Amino acid sequence: MTKEVFKMLKKSSLNFVGNIEGRRSSRDPVEVVGVRRICRERDLKTCESISVAIFQWLKHELSRTPMRKVGAFLARESFRTIKDKTNYEEYGGSPLLGVNGICIIAHGSSTPLAVKKRAPRRSGVD
């Protein structure tokens, strides 16, 4: 079935890029990924954990010396931008298109802010 769907999507007018490796999804993100739910859920949870760990490591290492603190201060806007890109509250949820309908999947520990937010449009126009 997946091979047949691949052929159909390849022939369509959609911007279909084909099969992607997991490492590509963070480097060159796509807007729609078709996977079994359990795989995507696991991938998202892993990415969230890694993001939290990296920021904890950075905070620890950048506060160790006065010179590193100065460097961190100068790069603070870049750190905030990256943190916002990896913050689940900024995107609220992802649409899940299923056989029986459509729903939005949100994080189990979503705050009111995360529920209120929606994914920004790529064009930057609301």
C-alpha cells in the first residue's frame, strides 16, 4: 500500500519530496509527514528531551567563566530564537488526519498558552 501511495503522490501536483530519514526532518523540515502514530510520537518526545538537555548543558557550561557569560549575553537573542523553535507551547498541536476525521494532537502537559496557540503560517501572514 505504501508503494502505491508513494506513486500516487509523486504524480500529483503536491510538493511531494518522498521518503525522508529522521535526521533530515530537523535539518530540512517538511510540513507533512506520514508515519504510524507511535513512531512520530516517540520521535517528538525524543526531540523534546534532547532540546531540554542541550539547553541545560549550555546554561551550565556558559556560566562557568566570566568570558563565557559575556559570550552568552551577546548571543542571548540567538538562544531565545532557538528555544522558541523547540518550545512545544509555541505551536500548540499538530493536525492528525485519520480515516474517521481530523483532530489536533497536543502535548499531554499542555499549558493554557499551548492550547491557545496555533502553528504559524510559513508565509508570515495571518
